[in-house]
Amino acid sequence: MGLFSSSSNKQYVELVCDIGNGSVGVALVSHSSLSKTPNIIYTERIATSTKHKKSIENTISALNNNLKTLLNKSLGHCVSKNLKPSRVSCFYSSPWFISQTNILNIKHSEPIVFSESIIKKVLEEGERDFLSGDSTKNNFLPSEDLRIIERKITRIKLNGYQTHDPLGKKASNIEVALFLSAIPKETLVLVEGSIDRFWHKIKIHHHTFPLASFSMLRNEFSTQSSFFIVQISENITDVSIVNDGMLLDTFTFPFGQRNMIEGIENKCSLDYELASSALSMYAKGEIHSESSKQFGDAIDLIKKDWIEHFENACNILTKKTVIPSSIFLITDSKMVTFFEVIIKDFGFNSYAMANKELKVYTVAKDIFSKYLTYSKPAHHKDIFLETDILYSDLITTKDEKTIITP
């Protein structure tokens, strides 16, 4: 019996592309109406080469080459298993996108009915403010000719009370939180063109990783209404702030795992691979005693630099809101403990002043595994792809009439 043999069991295969700042990953996923658990058939990830000087041209070229390589490999797997994706979902990490959450207020002297026309007005006003505002200024991406890829209402309040079912209800004070994201047309054309070469005329959906991770963490930790999300990838750290159940803002700084490795490479006169190995061993406490001080001194300087960037991000994000007491950390599994200790020990002044205890929750690679199954050869667990897959499954299976993003 084949994958699509039962008419009573609606199934489809989805291709998921995770476009990071230092790597590209893909997954093939089987979805079934008889099972609430997406089955991951195939995964692979390719890191971007570090041999060339970083520039937007080199980065886009590396993205294009890596994506085509992975699409070709996934096509080969599909041919061998007689599969064909009917849906493609692409997820972008910084710095490939720009985003903003707009809080839109509608006030009337008399109660009015919350309707589809209000939603239309919110979307139009939000998009206009978004494309003309400071959020479109990005030192990495061109700000002209942007294409909006996400329009998600993340919270609605009627007369000060949050509601998940606002249509038809009356209120004189309406507050809508609208999340918008966009990518340059050049990036959109490149990604869709590469995919179209391998799978012609398949519908492609575009998303951002911060919205996906926020949605999944909000669902998984429903008692947490305000928190930071710290995503540390190869070249970039994203710090997102969630306030009262709403993704409020994301601040990005260009300092990630690869920058730390390059710092050790320069300070300890090692090549990149040895520096990477040294950092990994140091993080696990496995550095030999006579080498420990040399690496320790170099790493202390690098940690200090990252902490300064991190504290600056937190201070900027909390200027207009309360300081969350929780941080969710998302990073490569071998570096989790390393960054967890840094964040816990860095002594955030604002927390000390507010007399708050900072709690750090590690978003480990197995946190979402209970909601997924893996088939061989998809044995490699990837927290970024898992988050993408579950978010795509969530919004695809959600009732189409739902206004607020899951």
C-alpha cells in the first residue's frame, strides 16, 4: 500500500526549507489526517563556507548554491521513494527579513461590531505604516522593493479584554496587534526560482523563524505570557521580546557562534577547524589543563563582547515595556550549556535593579520531538527544522476562519 493509496486518509508531502544566516537546511515531511504527528522523512543541512570575505553578494551566492544542492539531494530522495511534495514552506532567519509588530487602536464613543471590514482596515493601515517606517532599514538587506510575506494578527483586545473569537462582538475600544514581515524581491525570486527548477508550479509559503518559534513556545509554555527568545546561530543573535502573549519586537546583532570561533582562531593562532574544536571542548569542560588558561583568556574576551551586545539588545527591547523574567535559549545543541552559563552569570543590571530573578529555559533539540516521528534516513534532529515543521503543520490544520495566528 503506497503513501497516497487510501482515499479516506488525506496525506501530503511537504518540503520545508530553513534559510539561516550561516547554513541552509531542508526536510521532507509526510502529513496525514489520520495522525496528528508529522513524520519527517528526510533532513539535511549545509553550512556556508567561511573561506571568503563576508558580503551580501557572497552570502546570497552561498545561499543559492547551498539551496540548489539540498533541493537536488531531496529530489533524489523523492525519486527513490516515489514521492512528490505538494507544498513548500520556506522559513527565514535574520538577516534575510525585516519585521515589525504594530499595535493599532480603534476607539468609538459608541460600541461597534468587530467585522471583516475592521480586519481589512487594520491590514491596510498596518502594511502602510510598516513599509514606510524605520523597520525597513536594514544594514544587510536593500530596503527598496520589499515583498510582504506575513500578515499575522497575534492578539486582539475588546474593551481591554483579550479574545480569540472577536467577530460579531461589540466594543468601543479595539486593540489589534499585527505582525508583519518582508523580504527583498531579489531574495524571493532567487528562492522561488531555485525551487521551481526542481518542483515546477508548487505553491510556496514564506515565513520567518521568530514568529514560528514564538508561536510554538507560546503553545508549549502556556503559563508564560512574557519572555525573551534568544536565538544564537552561526553569525547572528536574535533577541525577541514577548509581552502579554504577543511578539512585540526582535533585535538582531551580528555576533554568533562563528564569530566566537573566529575570535579564538585569531587570538590563539589556530585554523578555523581547530578553533571550532577547541571551543566545543571548552564548552564541555574537556580542554587540557595546560591549554585551559590560553583558551580561557581568549574566550573570556569573546564572551564579554557578546554579553555587551546582548545587554544592549535587552535594554533597547525593554524601554517601553516590563522586563520579562524568563529567557528561552535556542542554539546548537553542543553550545547550549556554554551560552546558558553565560546568560545566567552575566548579571543583567536591569534585573538587579528590578529585584527580579532571571530564569533561563533551554530549548533543547528534543523539546518538540514528542510531536514528531522520524523515518530513516531522517535521524538527525534539528531544532530549527523541527520548529518550522510544527509551525507549518499548526497553521495548515488550523480552521481557515481563525483570525489570530496560533
